[in-house]
Amino acid sequence: LAMAKGTFNDKIAILSSKLDQDLKKRMIKTLIWSIALYSAETWILKRVDRDRLEAFEMWCWRKMLGIKWMDKTSNRDVLDRAEEERSILSCIWTRKKKWIGHVIRGDNLLRRVIEGRMLGKPPRGRKRFGMLSDLKGKESYVQLKRRADNRDQWRIWRPGEDEGDDEEDDES
């Protein structure tokens, strides 16, 4: 995020100028977010990470609109002025879903690693939160794989819909 903020500050003359607002938003989503979300499809998002990403998104919109923190403008007002909705997390979920679907459908080393079993006793303590854990939710890996094999069903499926939007943050 620091690199993305640095890039934004380098381009601040363009992004806060009198250009069309839709053009500035497209520039932010293509130039700045691509830096901030580099390899986001492999991230394991904790609550703190999600909060930081949402704060970064709001920071971008505020800087684009020239709203200072001293103005005490609410996030809702900033989003209304920018004519945007919070979308950085949905962008990450879309990338993650596309990448995992590609890996699960393919026959490659990464899929074998994901499906592989370790020999020996499991380590003590709670199970680790892995790359697929947040996508699977309460589903098993087999159900996730079946869903990914049907591309039409995979495209319209939204993680978290089947089991509700409440995610356990203790596991993250």
C-alpha cells in the first residue's frame, strides 16, 4: 500500500486536476490499484488487512476529490461525491476466485500441492488458515472443486453467500 500511495503522490498533479472525474477514477483503478493489489489473489485476508485496504480506498477517493481530513467529511459523503461504492475488496475476491478456479480446473503442480496430504502427525494447535479457507467457507474442497468445474456456476457464485456473510475472524 505504501508503494501505491507513493505512486499516487507522484501523480497527484494529474489525479487532482480538472480532468473528467470518470477518467481520474479509471486512472486510479488501473494505475494505483494495480500496484496496491499486486498478487492479491494469493493473499489470506485478515480483518486488519481488509480494514487497511478499505482505508486505502477511501484515502484515494479523498485525495482525488481534494477533501482534507480536517473537513470532517464522512466516508459515505466522499463515496457519493466520487459516485463510487466500496469495491476494492470485491476486486480482490474476483481476482482470487478467477485464479483459484483456474488452478483447480488445471492439471499442474500447484493443484497437486493444494490437494496433497502430509505424512505424519498433524501439528499441535488450531489448523492454519490457508489460501482456500476463505473461499471454501463451510464447503469442503470437493464441493469447491465441483463448483469450479462448472464454469457458468463458478462465474455467478459469490463466496460467502451460501453460509451467510458472517465470517469467523478468529481463524484469520
